[in-house]
Amino acid sequence: MSTVLSLHAWLQVVDPQQPANFGPWLLATLVKLLVFFTVYLVGVAYTTLAERKISAWIQGRHGPNRVGPRGLFQPLADGVKNFMKEETLPPHVNRAIFILAPMLSFIPALMVWAIIPWGASWASPWGRIDMVLADLPIGFLFTLAIGSLGVYGIVLAGWGSNNKYALLGGLRSSAQMISYEISMGMSLIPILLLAGNVTLRSVVNQQADMHLWNVLTLAVAFVCYLISAFAETNRLPFDMPEAESELVTGYHTEYSSMKFSMFMIAEYANMVTQSAMIATLFFGGWDIPFVTADNSGAVSLPLVLLSFLIMAAKVVFFIFFYIWVRWTLPRFRYDQLMSLGWKFLLPVCLGYIVVVASLMLALEALGIRRGLVFGLIFLAVNAVILFVVFVVFDRGRVLSPAYRRASAAELARLRGVTAARTNLTTQAGD
Amino acid sequence: MAINVKVVDRPIEETSYVRATLSGLGNTFKHLIDPHKVTVQYPEERWDISPRWRGTHRMLTTEDGKAKCVACGLCPTVCPANCIKLVPGEDEQGNRYPLVFEIDEFRCIFCGYCQEVCPEEAIHLGRHYENSEYSRDGFVYDLERLMAQTHPVCEMWDPADPKGE
């Protein structure tokens, strides 16, 4: 008991905001730690199954259906297989970096999970218990900071492998991550402007107070964030670092067995985390729609569980969306990827910050209070911007399939060359 | 951009990203909910193979259970893969029979010439494709094993009925 008390005293020195009911808080944190990370890792494992199943269904196949009922134990079999596989350590690699890299990509993916709020606070008999592991005051800045550490794993894997394809994958990933992190950060600033705070709890509360999700009030930011999130998690259509058809498998070419599996788990973990982030930042998080009972600080257990379910449903939807997009779109070309990031997303995000800030100032000057009307005006403005942006984007000027448009004279010359060639082959008599 | 890249002025409908993406998502979703699957669930479901399917061999037998083979030596002669080993023997009545008749199914290219050339219609290719063994030796089929096979035999190509109808 005295150790626990001295631990409490030490924690209070480290963090003066320690809750008063230390015992229940510690216990609740341990339970949450266990539950959240178990659910997370099982969820990640089942995301791999979902990926295989959904890809199969989209392609008219059944997908894995041999292990367990309807293939439900497939992730287990995959895990066992990966453990049993031969662990190769190629002689030409930089050993320390080679071994370190999978861990470096795996750990940041897990860490971000700690700050996602999973439900309304529970007014338990032992005091209020928040349904979040670490209610960090720096909120989504933490996800940006830690989430981008994951790129070190990929870059070091590419470098340590001492293999040109792996290195190319690592380089691509570093360039891609840096480019899209900027637009990702910029697309979060409108949320910060609206919520006035970076903690995820205040973002959720702001959406509940406005009775409109951020996806409606900040639709442009949502589109930018969504695209950046795909790029950040290296998912198709932005899986440049892997690009099987170009780079073997990119940064994890030299990896085998569980080390390879770590990269895979990290990818899926990032995907699940980003889905949770999208759900929290833009889709109201755990807030139960059309009900205000859950917004009053701490609530009863059934409401907490309901809010859990709401959050889980949103996260599952976005995981599905990730997979769905992957099996729909082909991979971008690298220069298209860069021009999308720098020439389209970044200017749009920057301009949008100005629009949101001035709109807020204007509405406040007009005396419109935060609420439904405020949100609806935002929605209208967003619809207009989104329409204009998409029409411009659709003209193929920003991200053209070719590098630039050919002039009429050049086109005529090229067509002449083609015509001459056709003529030649016809005369040759085949 | 690299040189020598042909740049084509495409109409907007072809260069569109947003519309193409949305229609693509719609298309994949349509396939996602489509219950029709093309996969054959192999061990439970089997593919209907052609009557002319050329699989592992079998040796047909006479009514008294002997191989129809008269050890004429045509099949090892015609075999392009050299996979048939035949040692002829002769009994008291002067009837030839195979002392050793082995087919190495690993060497065999399943061309079916042995079946075509056989005057006694003894050796046949069969409508059978599930060959797996624990050792390479297991793929050398001797006469007893060839006679013990029960799968249906491959039908020969009939010029009068080229499509097998």
C-alpha cells in the first residue's frame, strides 16, 4: 500500500492534474489498458482478414474460408505461419538498423491508439472514469507527431536493407510522408479553429454542441484529411513505398517471418488508428447522434456502452472504406502523387484555413452564436467551395494524367509520326 | 518529366479523377454485394473435365485379370519423353507379356501418343489429375499400379466428331 501511495505522490509531482481518487483511477487505467489494446490488436488482426475477404468479394471470389467457421480463424493461422517461417538475416544488411526498423514502425502505430476517446465518461460509483487511455492536453498534435515517427521505421528499413529497391521504397516513403503530413496538419487547423482546443474530447464536444459533424461543417478539410490519411498510411492508391510492380515490395523486400509481419501489422494498425482519428475528428467520435443525454459530462453505463458501439461502427466503416478504395483505385504515378500533395492539397488547405477563419470572424461579428445555424452557414459555404474545387480538379489541370497539355502544333506533329509509321507497316505488306 | 513521353490532349471525360473514382467505387461495391462467386471450392466441388482430358495412365485388363499389353514395344518407341520402361517376356504358349512395365509420371508429358499407338488398346491416359506422393519414387508407376487404377480413361479424338459432342 505504501508503494502505491508513494507512486501516487511521485505521479502528482510529475503531473499536478492527477485525479484525487487515485486507487480507482489506477485500476481503471490498467483495465482500460488491457481492454483497449486487446481489442486493438485483435481488431488489427481481423482487419487483415477483412482485407482479404473484401478483396475476394470484390473480385468475385470467396476469400479465406478454410480455417474455422467461414475462415474466421485465418488471422491466427497467419500469425502461426509467420512465427514458424524462416528468419533470414541477409549478410549485406546493416544488422542494428535492420532489426530496429520493424520495431520503429510498429511502436508508433500502437502509441497513437492511447489518446483516442472511445466513449462518454462513465459516472461510476468510484468517480468519473474517462473512456480514453491518456487524455493528453496536446490531443491530435500527438498523433501528428508520433504517427509521423512511423516513417523512420520505413526509411531505416530501406536504408538498413542495403538493397536498391528497398532504398527506393524508403526514399519514396519519406518524401511522401513529409509532403502529405503538411497537408494533413493544415487540414486539421480548421478543426482547431472551430473547437478552440486540440484535445480530442473538446473536438467531440464541439461537434455535439453544433449538432453537425465536422464532415459537414468542414467538408473541404475532411476531403484533404482523407486523402492525406491514405497517403500517410501507405495505402493504395498511394502505396508508393511498396509498389510491387515497380520495387519488388519496396522497403520490406529483405524482410521475412515476424519482422515482415511487424511491418504488415504496423500498416494495418495505422489504418485502424487513422480510421478512429477520422471518426473522432470529422464524424462526431463517440457522440450518440440526435441525443443530448450523453453530452453532460459523465453518464450512466448503458449510455457509455452505446457510445462505444457508435464509435466502433464508425471506425469499422472507415476501415471498410480504406479497403474498398484499395481494391478500386490503381496506384498513382510518383509525379502525380507529388503534384497532388503540393499543388492541390496544400494550397486548398491553406486557402481553406483563411476561409474558415474569416467566416468565423464574420459570423461572430454578425452575432450568430455557435449552434445549428452557425453550422448550416458553414455547410453552405463548404458545399460551394467543394463544388468549385472538384470542378477545377476534374478539368485535369491540377493533376493531369500527362505532365502537361500538348500544344496543337505538337499534337499534329505526333499524329503525323504515328500516321507515317502506320503507312510504312501497311506498305511492308503485313 | 522524361523526354520522349507522348503527351495526348484527352477530353475532360477521360482525364476526370473525381467522377472516375466515384464510378469506380460504385462498380466495386456492386461486385462486393453480388453473391455470384467464380471460385470452385476444390476438394468439395470439382471441375468438369473434358472427356479427352489426358491425365495419369492406367492399364486395361482382360476378363481373367491380366494386362492387355502384349509387349510389342510401340509405346516406348513413340514416347517423346522416354518415360516408359518395357521389358518383354514370353510364356510357354509363346504369348508375349510385359515382364516390367513402368511409366515415370514425372517424365511423362501426357501427350497421349502411347494410347494412340497401342494396338491392343491396353495403355490409356486417364481422366485424373490429383497426383501427389511423398517421394519422387512414388511417381514411377509399375504394371500392378497401372492395372489397379480405376479412373475413367481418356477418349480419343474422333475426326468425325472433332468437338466431342
